[in-house]
Amino acid sequence: MERLKIATVWLGGCAGCHMSFLDLDEFLIDLAGKVELVYSPVIDVKEYPEGVDVCLIEGAVCNADNLEILHKIRARTKVLVSFGDCAVTGNVPAMRNQFGLGNADNVLQRAYIENAQFNPVKPKADGIVPTLLERVQPVHEVVQVEYFLPGCPPPADRIKALLVQVLEGKTPKLEGPQLKFG
Amino acid sequence: MAAKTLTIDGKQISAEEGETILQAATEAGVKIPTLCHLEGVYDVGACRLCLVEVKGTPKLLPACTLKVAEGMEVSTDTERLRKYRRMTLELLFAERNHVCAVCVANGHCELQALAYELGMDHVRYDYIFPRWEVDNTHRLFGMDHNRCVLCGRCVRSCWHIEGAGTKNVSGRGARSKIITDLNQPWGNSESCTECGKCAMSCPTGALFRKGSTVAESERDRTKLEFIVNAREKKQWNA
């Protein structure tokens, strides 16, 4: 049997979900025998490949780069999983939405001018530093998402529970506290 | 008192006249999800999570305020009810800023627990991300309107257990707001007795005792229970 092509991606989040993924410990060895990791922050592949079976998406959609790669991922992947609370709800990155439209500017002002000790200047480098979107969105508000894996971060056993079912070709079903946010 | 015979989820039960469907179901071991219901204060049917179906009525009715009647046939867990409960829950999450990861009530929150018990893995509605303030003017307690579900448990506890009448509701619809006195900063309130019953009653992280950081907030409801027992059973068990 051909191994499933798996990808993981890190949008606007803290990488905690990926840390939790690494907490899968010895299950990672089982996983390595069953899947092929084709794109991830933990491997050195620059371009998101075609024909990916499953992609775990960490983080909310916060900037122009997030948005661009997300559309690419959707076009090239069969099954998308919103991986963790930022992807599922917007979580902490989306708290800036409370400041209304124009918040992207306010956030930069606060971080790079008001709180700067040295050299206060807003970062601007077209083509290098992606521009912030006016509104941070959870992944499913932007593209169709098949499965949801809540948690901040989702504990390793919850990630395993979902992956095992996906690898068996089942529609994954998480229940009760396995769906806890936060 | 007269007994009424009815069925809940096909189960024959008998309940005392004047009891609610919620009380009768609880006695019969049938669990109905609730949020605005709190033992010890009267029910208002505000949150709509305990909605049930009654044969012969097209409307869904809140179990917490619906009185038992002879021959009533009640269903508490149908496809239609699950659909509406899930919808209600999602709207509650979309309406304010419920960021579980950084909430004082994370792990001790009735809204969070209801969400996973009812299988809510995401919210299908666009989040509103409204702007709400936090009132931290009181020396002992805080009020974070971002986490409020407007269940009114704090208001009922304040008026009907403590008898202080400090907490009230202002506004209409989603812009309704729990206020202190006539919308004063809590720290300036002269009517507040600092009893803390509002914070004990709160199902979420909206009302909290200061000093409780993320995931540390635990509800101590023993004082509420003490007063209710004293009032109803004439037992003063400290």
C-alpha cells in the first residue's frame, strides 16, 4: 500500500500544536512507517507539493502569506484538519479583531512604536514581511475544512486519536473532553 | 400534593404537581443540558439549552420553567433538539470573546464543558469579536464582559439569595450588559456587600474572584447551598 502523504503547516500560532505533535513520542516512529511527511516546519521543503492526502493546519489566518498558502493547500490537499484552537476559533491571534477595522495598524503601532525601547519603526519590507490582514480568521472561515482538532494545544493523545482514525480511512470522531477548547 | 403521570423519553414517571420538567427529569435520571439554571434561585428560561419537545405542541419549550402536566409526553434528546442546542451554543460562542486558552475559568467552565459534551468541535457562524471592557475596580472581584453569556445567575443570586440588588441587566439583545447599581464601576458600589455570590454563581469566567489566574478559578458554592438548605429544609449545616 502506498503511504499516505501528510503535511503540517504553521500559520498564525505559537508552534505549541507542533510541539504537542512532537510529544507523540514513540508513536512518531509508527507514524513514520505509515506516512510520508511531504511538507512541514520540521522538514526542509520550500514548496507545498501537489497531491497531499492530509494536512494539519496550525494557527489562524493572520497575514497575506497565511492566506496565500492556505488557498494553495486547499487546492492541493484532499483532507484539511484545523489543528488547535487558533485554527479552529482564531483564539489569541484573533483577539486583535476586537479593536475593529484598522486594528492591524494599531497592533503594529503598539508593538513597534509604543513598546519599542530602541529604534521605533513599523516593519515594512514588501515581499519579505507579509502584511497583516485587517481581520484574523479561523481557517474554516476562509476554506472548506474537513475535520477539527480543538485544544490549546491539543494534547498528544488527542492528536493520536485523530490520526489513528484518519490512517484507518475512517471519518475521525472525537467525543467529550477530547473536544475541549483551551 | 397531587401526583402527575407523564413520560420523559418514553419512560413513565410520576412527579409532584408544580414541579418543572427539569426537576422531574433530574429525579428520573434523565440529564438535560442547562446553563442559566442554578440550584437555589428561580428559573427564567433564558439560555434555551434545556429546550424539550412536548407532543402536541409545535414549539420547543424550556424544561426549567415548564410545569409537569398529566399525560404529557416529553422528549429531551431528539435530532431536532440536538440541532438547536448546538446552534444556540455556537451563537453564544460567536457573540462574545470566549478565548478558553486565556480564561480564568478554563477547565472549570460550564460553557466550555457544554460545548464538548454536546460535540461542538467548531463554530459555524462568523465570530463577532465585539469590544467589551473588564471592570476591575472592585478590590475583591472582577467582571469580564467578554466571557458573559447573560444567563442572569449573578443577578438572581444577588437579589434573591443575598438580597442586595446590586447586579442588574441593562440594554437589549446582544448588547445587554450586566451592570453594578445604575451602571457604576463596581468598586464605587455602596450596595454591594462583597459577599461574592455573583462570582460563585457565574458559569463562565465573566465574574471572578481576583487572584485567580488562568485555569485556577474554582467555584465554591457551599454558601449558596447552606442558605438554600437553611431556607427550604430549616437545616443550618455549616
